[in-house]
Amino acid sequence: GLNMPAKSVVFVSARKFDGGGRRWLRSGEYIQMSGRAGRRGLDDKGIAILMLDARMEPQIAREMIKGAPDTLVSEFRLSYNMLLNLYKLRQASDDREPEALMGASFRQFQLERSLPSLEAKADALALRVKDFVVPHGEDDARSYLAGLTRLTQLQAQLRRVVNQPKTISKFLVLGRLVRVLPEEGGRPEGYPLPRFGSISDGEVAAAAA
């Protein structure tokens, strides 16, 4: 990269667009960018200027400036292409073996570090499964699940038949109340539905055709 030392860093906004909307900078992002202020070996301090374009609550400012940095998560993935290159470049020493590479990776270190907590969680889940008792027996639970699955399938088939133009056209007449259901997953409370105009007889006939 370029060696461009800076004594000051200016944030023209405390918000950023993350693909879905604008949000406040996280602590790790602020630390990473403000940490570029000050030339290594030349300056004993750096200046970070934060320009606010909206009201910021004290708690948000405290978490941004003094919060913990983002947790590092390894994105290391052992692919087939990497394995082929390792075997191609393999020498007498075993430092290029896939096992040695995995063992020396940061991902393996994170997995080994999280192993005790994962084992404790697995033991706790095993105890919960051991103590779990089906109230009316497992056969009744299986029968209920099969019936519930079949009911869901029949409801889906019924919706497909009802939504066909030849079936629904006779219900789309002037003066009839039509209930518009939200998409799967629902809508937030109070979400306005689109406005619909009146449907003419000609449009109903065209839909039926």
C-alpha cells in the first residue's frame, strides 16, 4: 500500500450506509479509522475530528468511542484448489501438509479455544433430551406431526385452486369486500396497504378469460 502518514483524521459523518440503511459507526470501525491519525515514530498523538450531521445520544457516542473492538473471526477455508497447490509444492518437510497448515491457522486456534464451551453446551443439551418426556407418548406425537404436515399441504393446494382466475373471478364483483393478505412473513403493525381503485365488470371478465 501507499505510505501516507496523517496527523489528523476527519469524519464527515458518523453514519454509514451498510447496504440496507444508514446506521451509526460501530466501535471497531471508528477505532480502525481514527487510529490512522498520527505518524508512527513522529507524533506522540493524533487528532480525530468527528462532524455530526444528526443528534447523537450519549450512550451511542460512548459505545462508539470507548466500546470494545470487533471480534476477529477467521475466514480461512481449505478449498480443493488449495489442497492441490499444497500437494504440488510439497517438499521434504511437512510444513506444507494440509494438516500442518490447518493446525497453524488462526481458524484452528479459534476452534480449539471454543471447544470447552461447545462441549459444555452439548452436555447440557444431552441432559435436556434425556429428561424430556413426550406427554402422550412418541406415537401420538408422530401422528400429530403427520396430520399437521398433511393439513399444511392441503391448505397450500386449496390456496392454489382458489387463486386461479376461473375460480376467483366470480367473487371479484363490485361491492364485495376483498381482504388482501400480506406476503409470507407478515407486515409490521400499522403498515399501510396499497390503495386499490374500483374494478370494472370488463376487467373482471378479462381476468376470467
